[in-house]
Amino acid sequence: MISRRSKSLIKLVSLVKKDMEIKLMERLHSLGYENFKMGDMVCLANVQLDGTINNELAKKAKITKQAMSKVVKTWRTRVTSTPVSTKQTTGHR
């Protein structure tokens, strides 16, 4: 059985995690990433620059292949349904 002290520590860690997520989401939204979801971090942390297959993403994220497929499908839907800004940037590329 978990002691009262351990339960308090678990609750404290959970509250700190939630607070950090809220602050991170506020910051990302202020930078223009309105469609970003915290669940996306599970996948983004495991994507390699040269590409990563769905099975490998699922394995690294420790979720099922079906769950990862759903996340990837959601990403694709959000990306294709989000209008691209037509503003031109100044400066060098």
C-alpha cells in the first residue's frame, strides 16, 4: 500500500507537471502554434530528421501502433486544414 507521504508526493509532482504543461501551451500559442496539443510531444520527441516509420515511433513512444497511427492521422488533418500564411518575410534566407 502507498503511504500517505508517497501519495502527497505523487499529487505534488502531478500538479507541477500540469502547471508546466499549461505554461508551455500558453507560450506555444503566443508564438502562433494554436493547433499544438500536449499529446503531440509523445511523437515529436521521437521523430528523426531523416524520417521515422510509424512502427518505430510507436515503439519509442511506448504506445500501440494503432494509437500512433491515430496521432499521425490527426497531425496530417491539422496540417492540411490549416491555412498557410501568405505574408512575405523580409531578410535573408
